[in-house]
Amino acid sequence: RFLATLHGQVRELLTNYGKVDIVWFDLGAMLTENQIKTCDPSVWDAEALINLIHELQPQAIVNDRTCLDADFFTPEQRIGAFQSSPAWETCMTIAQQWAWKPKDNMKSLEQCLHTLVRTAGGDGNLLFNVGPMPDGRIEPRQVKRLKEMGDWLAQYGDSVYGTRGGPFKPTDWGVSTRRGNKINVHVLNWFGDQPKLSLPLNGMKVKEVSLKTGGKLRYSVKGENLVIDIPRSAMNPIDTLIEIVAESDVMSLPAVEVASESVSYRKIARASSAGESHFWLPKNVLDGDWIGHGWRQFGNESEPWIEVDLGEPKSVNRVVLFEDGDHIQSFTLQVKTKNGWNTLHTGQRIGERLDIQLDQVDGQVFRLTIAKTNGRPSLKEFFLL
């Protein structure tokens, strides 16, 4: 009965309402009796369902939530990793949840624009959700936020619309997009005094480099790299946008890694407890994305912790933490030595962002231990610089 209803409704939607370009299912994984997450396409008779879609609307593309191979993938409440094929689309909410609720914690303009720009730089598409109120209207403060995004796009939208991600892969400080013979470098976070970027040329011949957000920069070609120095005074609080004009088309250039600012970017993270869901894994705090999901305590330990293993000793003099919410009331930051753990800093609140300056310390493993909370703690990013 369920399958008949599901397939019947899909047939109705694809028959009675004209051309359909996208079929976006929200089916996906389920929990077994033993609470193990599984994705079983037979639950939806997914093969027959997709065949039905292609029979009725051959041009329609289908997402990945039928548990079968898909035309595009849908990372939820997080920004996907760089990937040109198969296609992907981040689905993200403007506030905390999909449906509207009063006084929901709405994303700042910076978070909204970074979500959009980081997705474009990863060569993905963005589905940005707003939920209507009970009377059908969009909440006025959400309308205001969307208009603010529109104002930014009216000025800088050519660095997003009609572009592809790359040729520089996303890193902790930003992303790049490209079209024709132009590359847009979006510097979204820079914790040091003055950004100095070293970008692999990959055979590209540079014609011109400029700041689209105002101000002047210095650039030079050193060996196989383009080196760009940006004065702190020219940094934009949301997105410092650099335009590189090449002598020829840049669309065929391979996507390459670039140096991160932090020493912790995409290193190893471990925690006292972690759930099975990709939403809250320890490694999320090292992906450079301080907007999507991070790590959350899943056990009942009285002092949960999360640590970063750099793989080898590195010099660190600064730590920047981004919390999800405001639950942490007391914490300790430590480094592992041959004699045990050495305390570098103790503090209380972390909140949206906390910047901790340290005397230079050399170490491989750094740990944040949470001593007191007023709720289940979670951390979005853990930068070591």
C-alpha cells in the first residue's frame, strides 16, 4: 500500500504539471531494530521508481536519497568537499531547522555568504532553505537577510553565477571560482596580520591581478607560483575578492591543492565520544567550514574532549575556536608532552568565536577538554596557527 501510494504520487506529479527538471527525494537511510543505520533501496522499490521518472520525464535528474546511484549528491547542513563529478548540491538552512520556528537562531550575513561562496568554490550548487510562517509569509528578518545577500550578489555575483570551482581547491582561508580566462580568489578567513598567498600556476600565464573589493595588492611570479600580498587595510570583513586575469582560458586547468594558513587543516581529530552520523564527526572541526556541522559529544563522559594530531611537531602560537551554540562554560587547552599533558590555557565561554593567543609552543597533539557545560557541547572548528 505504501509503495503504491508513493509511486502513484510520483506518477501524478510527473504527468499533470508540465516539464520537471529535478526530482528531490528525502528518503535515504533508516535505523534497523538494532539502531544501525542502513540504506535499502528495496524499501522504496527505488529501481522501479527511478525507471518511472525517466520514462515520464527523461530529462529530469534525481538526487541520491533513494539509496541507488544518483545524478547528484546532497550533503546536508554542511558544505561538500571539492568534486566536479558527480555533481553535488549542499542543502543548508538560513536558521537552525528546516521548518520555521519563532526566534530561531538565524545565520549572520557572513555565514550565509560564506556558505554560498564555499559551495561554489567546491564546484557544487547551493539549495538554501527558508521556511514560511504559518500564514505563508517569509519572516521579515529572513527577507532582510536574503536582500542583503542579493545586494552583495548584485556587486560580486559574477564571481559565483556561471562559474565552476577551482582551479585552486578549497582550503581553510578560502576558495576559488573560474570562468573563461578569469579566476576569482575568495579570501574568507585570514587570522594572521597580512595574507600572503602562494598559488600554483600550472602553466598559466598571468596578465593582471587586482582586488575587486577595493584597495591595492602586490603580486609577483616566483618559480611556478603566483605570490599575492594583500595589505591588512584592504581586507574585506566578509570576502576579500581577488580577480586573476590569465592570457588564455583557465577552464581546463586541473584543480590543485594550495597551502592552508593553519597547521591543523584536515589533520587527524579524535574525541572522547562521537556518533555514527557524518553530521557530528570529530574530523569536521578540521575542514575549514565553521558554518556547517562540527563535532558533538555523544557519550555521557563528565569531561568530554576533542584533540588534534598534527602528525609531527609543529609550532603553534594561536588557537581559534568556533562553538555551535553557547553551552561550554569552562574548558582547558593542553598540549601532549613526553611527561603528560601540559596546560596552555583555561577559559570559560567559547561562543561563536574565541581567539586565544599563546606563547609559542611546539607540539603534535593538542586537546580541548570541556569541564563544564549547560547542555550537550559541540564544536564547529578548531584552528591551530
